[in-house]
Amino acid sequence: MIRLDSISKQNGQRVIFIETSAALQKGEKIGLVGPNGAGKTTLFRLITKQETPDEGQVFQDRGITIGFFSQDVGEMSGRSVVAEVMDGAGEISVIATELAQLEADLCDPDKMDQMEAILERFGDVQARFEELGGYGLDSKAREVLHGLGFSQEMMSGDVALLSGGWKMRVALARILLMQPDVMLLDEPSNHLDLESLIWLEQFLKNYDGALLMTSHDRAFMNRVVNKILEIDGGTLTSFSGDYESTNSNAR
Ligand SMILES: Nc1ncnc2c1ncn2[C@@H]1O[C@H](COP(=O)(O)OP(=O)(O)O)[C@@H](O)[C@H]1O
Ligand SMILES: [Mg+2]
């Protein structure tokens, strides 16, 4: 689904990749390993085209969807946690936002005089929401958030009020809900407690798309992946099995 063909990349003075190649095939779950500063995050950014290689090419199959989670979560504000998570899912989330606003308007005494128009719009929007499977999406979003440790109260609360660590979980929930063809997860386990980690492990095991991930928690990663891609001295090498078997192969 994704292929890196003879990539070279330098960040400033530092050489990260030297004419190296790798591929992510359908259904593969790959753990990306290498020391700090080896270029793991850079590799993700090459795949998402946030960075370009100095030489070589990155190919991806036509029409595939890619979801990328990184520590760099960006701004989140102006809506509830659950709306933020559903936003990753396209048109349906725009409609969900309008539906929530219309529901609020229906109970707003200041808008009594517009009630007829609001009700009519509500009917149309609700029909479209149902057509797109919106009610299913809302409960799926809540299921994912629950798995990542959110209470029902937190899910309905303003996303802007969350701490950095909880915003990370929101960003992760967005990618999980999106169910892309390819998931790129750069350190998804960093801000999770044990219970959420166990839930995430199960989720990723059941996910049938392709996965490329890094994690400082090797035991967690080993339980999820079936292949290892190692960055060593600018070269990418893949091994089947988990990280432990990589080590014993090397010896
Ligand atoms: N924007 C940047 N400009 C210059 N150097 C960078 C930049 N981002 C990362 N680097 C350097 O590139 C190398 C690889 O970084 P990174 O891909 O983040 O490694 P990893 O994720 O494996 O820890 C590091 O030496 C880092 O200092
Ligand atoms: Mg990194």
C-alpha cells in the first residue's frame, strides 16, 4: 500500500536515510524501531508528505486513506470532545454539529418565534444524519473514547479545557474512529494508563487495515505487530516477528 523506494534524507547536518527502501503491505502490522533521533518520526512525515526525501520516492496506492497520530496534536477548541473525535470522519461530523445546534435551538426560549423553521430544518438534517449512519458513529466515537478512559461527562465537555495528555487521547480517538486503510501511530501509548493501553492493544489487534507504529513500550508493541522495521545507520531492515525475535536474529 505504501512503498519507500531508495530514499535518502538529511536533517540539517545529520544523515537520516541513505538509499534505503521499505514497504507496508495490506494487512501488515509493523513496529518501527531504532534509537532516539534515528528518524522514526521523520519516516512517518515522509509517508504523509509533510516532508520530502532528498532522493528517492514515496509511493502510495491510489485512493487509500491514511490516518496519522503524532505527539504534535495541534489546536482543539470550540466544540465537545465527542464532536472533535467525529470530525475526523468527514461530512457526517459537519451534520452532527448542526444537529446538536438545532437541538439546542429547539429548547431556547429566545428562539420561540423561529420554532417552525428550526423544526423543519431539524427534520431534514436528522434524516440526512440517519442516512449517513450518524447515530452509529456517535456511539462508536463514545465507545472509543470510553476505551481511552473518558467518562460520559468528559465526552460532552469542551475539548479546549482538557490537558495536553487528554488532548493526545482525543487525537488518537479521531484516528481510531476514522478506520483508515493505513494507520500511522507515532508513540500512541505515551499518555495512556494501563487500562487504556490494554483496550488499545485489543483495538489494534482487531483492526484489519495496515499499521505502522512506534512505542517505547516494547512489550505492548510486540503484542500488536507481526513484523519489525528497524532503522539502523540510515538503513531500513525488516524482520518478521516481534522485537525480541529481532534481537535474537541479530545475535
Ligand atoms: N525539523 C528538523 N530540522 C532539523 N533536524 C531535525 C528536524 N526534526 C528532526 N530533526 C533531527 O532529525 C533526526 C531524526 O529525528 P526523528 O525523526 O524525530 O527521530 P526519532 O523519531 O527516531 O527519535 C534527529 O537527529 C533530529 O534531531
Ligand atoms: Mg520520534
